[in-house]
Amino acid sequence: MSKKFLFAMLAAVLTFGALTGCGKFKSVKKPIKARTVAEDEKLGIKFSEDKKILLRYNKKLRDTGYAVPDGVATIGYRAFHECPRLTSVTISSSVTTIGEEAFDGCSGLTSVTIPPSVKTIGKGAFHGCYKLTSVTIPSSVTTIGEEAFFCCFDLTSVTITEGVTTIGNGAFAECPCEPAVKKQFPYYR
């Protein structure tokens, strides 16, 4: 058998396995590449004049993942409002505040990475992120706003550290994890 024939057979087997789901092939998720604020602005993403607040994500982008650029301190009010294509967001370590309704209605969001720089998660920040399955609230966060994770129907796992001193009313309402939050934080309602 020639090498050419062997390579052709190997390619056929790999292609068949990938197309039919046979074998142990897994799709490899590319890491989200963070861009600079200037690069993001060229793509229609809006920032405050001083570049510290992410004001509005461009809903027309076809990206499924996004990394908030370094230097941004606040994810503003409704910055990602109703961006159903987004499935994952990585928040840079310069961010200290996730604003009110920042990710409201991001119905496709399954993954968000909250860094230990964040101190406040605003009211309704992740409201209606139906597919969000787990979240870890770092010890730097002291406040979780009212209805922050309201209607996150798939949120079965939440890790909240003892640094949290305030959890607003209904922060985890309509979430499968709410009983566990109530058990850990008796003052939560």
C-alpha cells in the first residue's frame, strides 16, 4: 500500500467519524480572544468617552463569545441587552461593576466568567439568561442586586462566597438553585 492511499483512507475514516458522531472526536472550543477597546469600537461596540464604561455591545456581530477588554471598569446599563447569539462572556479583571440589566435577555448565554475584581452585580444583571447553568460569585463581590439572576431557568449551580453582604430580593427567583441560596443565606428572600 502506498502512503498516499493510507493517508486517503485515514482522512476518510476521520471525516466519517466526525460527520456521524462516531468515535471519540470532540469539537475544540477556541478561547475567546480579547481585543482592545479601539478594535472593539471599529466593530461598532460603544464605550464611554474615557473608555472605562462599556455602553453597548453591537448586536449585529455574529460572535458567540466575547471578552471585555482590559481597562473597562464598568459594564453599563443594558450593555448586552437581548444579545441571544452570545453563549459565553469573559469579563476582564479591570471590571469592578456589572451594571443594572447588563446582560438582560441574553437567552443563549451559558457561560460567564466573573473575575475577583468585581464588587457589585447590579439589579437584573443576568435576568432572563435562561441557559446559564452555573456561576461562581467571587469573594470580592459584596452586593448582588435585586433580581440579578431572575428567570435563569437552567441555573442549577451557584457558588457564593462569604464576602457577599447583600443579596437583593428575588436575586435568584425562578432559578433551581434558589433553595440552596436561601439555606446558605437565611436573610435572602
